[in-house]
Amino acid sequence: MDDRTFRNAMGKFATGVTVVTTAFQGEAKGMTANAFMSVSLDPKLVVVSIGHKARMHDIVKQTGKFAVNMLTRDQEDLSRLFAGQLKEERPVSFDWVNGHPILPDAMANILCNVHSTYVAGDHTLYFGEVTDILMKDEPGDPLLFFEGKYRSIGQ
Ligand code: FAD
């Protein structure tokens, strides 16, 4: 099977979009990721899959903590920025909570300590034990990703 067939099939699975953030050497670092899942209620675990080529891969290994910021439909530009898809870098303001840089105005921010890791092919699954959750009262609609394109509910 060729890579295109695999990618096309996986693109049929509609997801939300997150930015995984962590503090590295005192500075915020972020990476767009949609390979995110809730895993366990007791203990409270989530997982994010990070490619070995991503700088974030080794950074999370070192920091031992990360936050998952669930994006709203108004944050598509942040998704592109943290996927390295914008031509120009631009400054982003973060809020800081318990040593985590987080994106304000996200649907929710899930703060985690790395619980365990599992190397799977060219990615590593980072399981996070959830330490804090922040949610907005009226966050609006989520940003969605389907067939390689950004979408929103009803579109
Ligand atoms: P870098 O190249 O180091 O950083 C990415 C961009 O973020 C750069 O432009 C950088 O300047 C900017 N940036 C980082 N921190 C800051 C900051 N503090 N302020 C301002 N800008 C900053 N890859 C995966 O491994 N797993 C996934 O689940 C996944 N899902 C994706 C889903 C979507 C919808 C998209 C578009 C991409 C996805 N990717 C995923 C690919 C991944 O986002 C990119 O490959 C990413 O650029 C690799 O991360 P990096 O740590 O090497 O990035």
C-alpha cells in the first residue's frame, strides 16, 4: 500500500485540532496535533502521537510535561502557525498556569505530566496524566479537520 492511500483513508476520520504546548528553557513551544485521544478515567490519561522528526518530540521527552489546547474555529491561523505552514513567524501570547504555557481562548486546556511513552513506528505516543483542566464557559465552535482541510460544524 502506498503512503497516499494510507493518508487519504486516515483523512476520512474527522477530528478536532489541538496545539500541544510545553515550556522549554523558559520559553513556550507549540506544535499542531490532531492525533489526540482521551484514554482513561482512573487515572485520568490522554495521549498524543508525536512524529520523531518533530522538534517537539525530544522537547516533551525533556520537559516531562505538556498541555493540549483544543482550538476553536477562530484559531485556524494558530493551527497553521504551529504546523509551520505560515510564511512568517509571529509572536503568540500565552497564559502561564502551573509552569505550562497555554493558549488563551482555546475550547479547553488539558495540562499533563508525562505518564508513559510508547514508540510506535515513526511516532511516539505520549501518555499524559491530567493535572489541571481549564474550560471556557462559552468557547464557541471547535476547529475541525477532515480530508486534509479545516472545517467547522455545519460546513
Ligand atoms: P517547529 O518547526 O519547531 O515549530 C512549528 C511552528 O510553530 C514554527 O513555525 C514555530 O516558529 C512555531 N512556534 C513554536 N513555538 C512558538 C512560539 N512560542 N511562538 C510562536 N511560534 C511558535 N504532527 C505530529 O507529530 N502529530 C500530529 O498529531 C500532527 N497533527 C497535525 C494536524 C494538523 C491539522 C496539521 C496541519 C499538522 C499536524 N502535524 C502533526 C504536523 C506538525 O504540526 C508539524 O510537522 C510541526 O511543524 C512539527 O513540529 P516541530 O516541533 O518540528 O515544529
